[in-house]
Amino acid sequence: MAQRHQRGWLKKEKRAQGETWVLFFRTTRQSDGKRVENKVPIGLVRHLPEASSAWAEVERLHVPINRVDVRRGLLFGDLAQHYAEHELAETSESIRPKAHTTIKGYERVLRNRLLPRWGNRIALGIEPLEVEQWLRALKKEAHLANPTLDKTRRVMSLVYKHGQRYGLLPRNQESNPMRFVRCKTTSGYEAMILTPEQAYAIVCNLREPERTLTLLAAGTGLRISECLGLQWHDVNFADGMIHVRRTWTCGQVGLPKSKASKGPVPLHPLLADFIRLWKQKTTYSQAGDWVFPSSRLEGKQPRVPTCLSKIICGQPLSRQAFFHCIRTIKADSWMTTRDDSVFIICATASRHFSSGSEPIQRPCKLCFATATSS
């Protein structure tokens, strides 16, 4: 029997963050087919004092409480709901399962950008020029970069392709308006060049293990998720190699991003000395322990690095931006002290250099020089 279209009902609940509006609705339990009550938080009462404002937030979020009905005009929100249920579930049966971070990123694009703007529109009624104008407005009003706008466009296109794959939309070009949407993809990002004095000041102000973590990212080009995913048996001091077998991001263990990312990374003897000194200091130094463990959680999972550098070249950086800059700096200079000498690390490695048509996997372009400390 077909289920009636439901709106749900709102109630206030006391929660840790404060009194909260909660939307209640009924859904069909897959295990036994029974109709059961479900709920989802909408927002704090102090932000949404009236029930009318809470209902407006429900509409803005386009909360998926009704099953997709292809017999009526298919809304983009219904299409996005179907896509999320089948492609963004952690237990998806996709041939190429998406990483946890990819799933969360796509969900944010749907929740914060696409559904508030297009959720209540008929999917086949959305015109390419409308989307282009909207993307231009986002760039101007929200100051979004071209790659961010392109990602938004690509996620919207994936929703349409999913609908065509499942037969919810006709399988022709006209049924996917995103094929005709133009969007610039070039980034305005410029590599940040650090002087030896700036690099020296950064490293001198770092505590352990953030200092070793920073040198590891700078000296190998590893992503921060790959650095945090290292365990001591991944570091082979005898052969001078680091084996990347897992990542740690958003509180979960994952796989390296690509096939090239799974390759071993050369470990320079000087960098090995810093890592070896950290191994002697840390309480968790067994083979299966995390190289950079959380002391608060007694080594059960990797740590969350503290804010390493509030200011670099006059610009405040977040933790993610800091490590991204560290692994992508080109022709820079890194300095740190050991005993009474100054070691300069030049030309940070990049794992994506190419030679001709074939990319070079995990090249090691570290160059260590020794100078007298002044």
C-alpha cells in the first residue's frame, strides 16, 4: 500500500547544547516492514524561537521524511535523497566505495548548498543557465573559489547521473542539465614561499610531537592523514623506508587516497634521527602503537595536532591549511636545530612530479645541508 505524504510534527527536547526543536516522523523499518517513529534535530530554540521559524528551517534543510515517488514530478530533493541512500551510505555496495571523507564532503554540499536552493524544484525543470547564474552569485556573495564551485557542480551532476542509472530520469543528455553548465576549475592558490628565518621560527615554536610531525610532512610530502595513520611497524629504520598502509581522518581509519599513495616513502637519515628521538620519548613505542598517539585517550587512537602556526607570512592558517602548505611548498627552505648545528632542508618532496607522460611515484627530492649556527 502506498504511504501518504507526511509533514511530521515538531517538539522541543532538552539536550546538551540546549533546548532543541526536533522533527518527528514515521518511517518503514527495513528489518520487519513496520511503521516506526523517527526523529531528527532541527535547531536550537534560542536560534529559532517560534515554531514557524523552525518549520522554515525544516523546509530549508529539505529533511527526507517521505519516500521518493516517481509517479509525480520528481523533485531534485527526492533525487538527492535517493542518491544519498544508495551512494553515500557507509555500507554502500558500490564497485568503487567512496572514502569516509568523500561521503561527508558530498553530504555537506547537498545539505548546505544544493538542497536549500534546488530541493523543491522539479529535477527536469532546472535549466543550465539558472545553475550558472547561481554559481556566479555564490562566487560573488560567498567568496567561494573556483574548485569549490566546480565540486558543487560535480556533485549536482552525480545526482542526475544516479537518477538516470536507476531509471528515475530519462537516459538522454537533455535530462542532465549539468552537462551544459560551464564552470571554471582553475585555482587561484599560489605556493607559499618561506624564507629560512620564517621556517626556523616556525620549527622553534613547535612542541613535540608536532615538531617531528611537521618535519615528517615537510620531508616526505605525506598528507596529514597519512602521517597520523602511521604505526611504528610502518617505519623501517634499517632500510630507510616508511610504508603507508592506512590513514586517519575524521576519527576513522581509512585506506590511502590512491595507488601511488600506497607506495613506500624514502626516509632520510636525518629525518630518521628526529623520529627515533621521538620514539624514545613517547610512552607508546611498541610495533602496533601509533607513531603520534593521543595521550588523552591513552594511545588508543592518533592525536589531533594542536594549532601549529597561528601566523605564517602574516596569514592565519588552520591546522589543515598548515599541513597542506607544508607538503606543497616548492623550492623552500626548512631549518631546525640539533646539537649546535643548523640543518637546512631544501626542496620539499612532492609525490606528483611528472616526467614525460609517466608520473614519478613518491620521488625523494630532499636535500640536507649543514651550516654553522650563528
